[in-house]
Amino acid sequence: MIQRLSILLLVFLLPLAVLGQTDTDEQLAAQYFKNGEYDKAEVYYKKLYKRYNDEFFYQYYIDCLLKLESFSEAEKTVSKRIKKEDNPVLYVHLGYVQKTAGDDKKSVQSYSKAISELPPVQRQIEALANAFTDKGELEFVIRTYEKGRRLLNGLYNYQFELAKVHNQRGDFDQALEEYLDALNENEAQIVKVKTDLLDVFAADQSGQKTEYFEEALIGRIQRSGSKDIYPELLIWHFEQQKEFKKAFTQAKALDRRNREDGARIVQFGHICNANEAYDLAIEAYQFVIKKGRNIYYYLSCKRDLVNTLYQKAVAGGEYSNEELLELEKTFLATLDEFGRNGNVAQMMMNLAELYTFYIHDTQKGVDLLYEVLELPGIQKKDLAMAKIQLADALLFTGEIWETTLLYS
């Protein structure tokens, strides 16, 4: 009975002892590797790899052999694994061992073998590309993605992946072709393309990529006929570069070609306004207004035009009384056309500011702001802004009591 219990106890404890030994071996291997004691680490990783045939221990074992320049043993180990496992990535490991050993010819053969063994499986294509990336073999990364594109036959084209690698290699012309082809296939990719291009141009200190991009994109526009996505990308690019005149030329061309309602031009005007390119913003709004009163954006452009004229006048700091009075006439004529309601609250506040601080007719400004407070349909934020502006105007005139009531 005692003997039987001893056997059972031994059977129970033996796996725990083995497990404890494994943990100790792994800890020692990791510590030796971290300390650069690769000869000692190699002993433990070889032991662990043979015991478990695990990918993790295999990788560290090969790394130790390469550090120790045991190239023959490393190649033999990888070759054995290739015979047991159908995985193209292993040929990358073999090629890297051969390259590290100085045999570039064999290395290229092994890398090429990896690509030739590639199946039409997206996960394996990406695993092989990642393996080549880890080894810094960008040419073979490209060859992998190109082979994968053919194998998948349109299911996935790896255009963004290829563009990234081409750019890393300094081949921006090929990277750009991938981006533009991606848009040709799916215009919804535009946000991703813009994001990637922003990163590319941010690192382009010489400006050569920016210049090439414009030339190549214009060429693509000329070849693509009626496709809008390429001129839209060029407009966006010019806006990013603050070349608003060039952007406006392209935007007007698209608007006319497609017989649009002016929405594109209105958006452009807003961008110019935000960037204090007031003259071009004014041109943009006028362009839409000339389309006539039946255009959806007519009234909003009239409003935006007047407000932009005001911003331009006060921003420059140089204006004559005649210019200010002419601007007042424009404000009043537009208000008469619109009618006085909540939609023109901002316009009326700008006119009030013009009266108070520039034409120096403070009473007109104050009266107009009181009128704004009573506008039908005025938004809460406009009402709050009007109260603050009125308080400032009254303070300017010395009406302290009224000012206190408005501020409170």
C-alpha cells in the first residue's frame, strides 16, 4: 500500500518538477541572452526548442547561433524545420542565415523560393511580407505583395502597403501610382490617401515630392477624362499648400464642367475666409451669386460676402471713410434683400460693430444691437453674443448701469 502511494505521488509530482525546470531554463536563457552571453543562452534555447519544438524558442535559438557565427548549424536547423513544416516564411529565415554568413547568391535563391511557394491565402501573404520587412528586405516585400495581388486576383490589391514600401525605398513615383490606382478603383479611399500623403509631404523638406505630385496628378487628370476624384485631390493639395488661386482655378473648372450648384465653390470660400485670404473668398462668393437667385446658395453667399467684406476691411487696419460708408450701404442693401430675422443676426452684429468702432456712430450701433435681441428665430449663441457686444458698446458710451445688467 505504501509503495503504491509512493508511485502515485511520484507520478503526480513529476510533471510539476518538469514544469518548474522549464521555467528555470527559460528564465536563465532569457537572462543570458539579455546579458549578451549567447554561448550560455544557446545551450538553454537548444534544449527548450528540442523539448517543445516551439516557434518562440526556435527563433531565439537561431538568433544565438547567428550571434555565435555558427552559420552551418543555423542553416541545418532551419532546413530541418522546412522539411517538417509547410511555411514559406521559413525560407526567409534560411535566406537571412545565408546572407548573414555572406552567401548572397544562396540568400536570394531562398528568398525567391519563399515567394514561389506562396499560396493564394491573404494571411500567409501578409505573414511573408512581414517576415521580409523584419529582415529589412524591402525589394522582396514588394515582390511578395505583387505576387499576392496576382494570386488574390482582385480580392485585395495591397496598394497602400506597396505605396508605403515604395516610399520607404525612395521611389515616390511608384508610390504615387499605387495611391492613384487605389482611387481609380475605389474613390472612398480618398481619406486614407490624403492621410498618407500628408505624412509624405511633411517629411519632404526639398519639396521635390510635392512638385512631382502636382505634375503626375495633372497628367492623370488629362488621361482620366470626366473622373472628378483626381481634380478634387489636386484642389485639396493646393489648399494644403496655401496656393488658393490654383485651387480656385481647379474648383471653378469642375463647377462649370459638371454644371454644379456652387457647393464646391462655397466650401472653398469658407476655407479662404478661415485662412484670411479674403479677396479669394469674396471672389468665390461672387462667383456663386452670379449664378442667380434660384441657386440654393444664393442667399447664404450674399450673407457670407458681406461679412467677408467687413472682415477684410477691419483686418487690414487701413480704410477711408468713403470705403466704410460704401460697406455700410452694402450691409443695408443685403439686409433689405434678406429681411431681418435670426438668419442675419451675425451680419447685423458686424454692422453694429462697424457703426460703433469704425464709423463712430455709437448710437446706431447700440440701436441695431437692441434690434438683434428681438429678432425672431435668433439662436441662443447669437443672442448671447449680441448681449455681450451690446454691453461692450454701452460701456464704450459710459452707460455703466445698463452694462452691468447685460453682463449679469
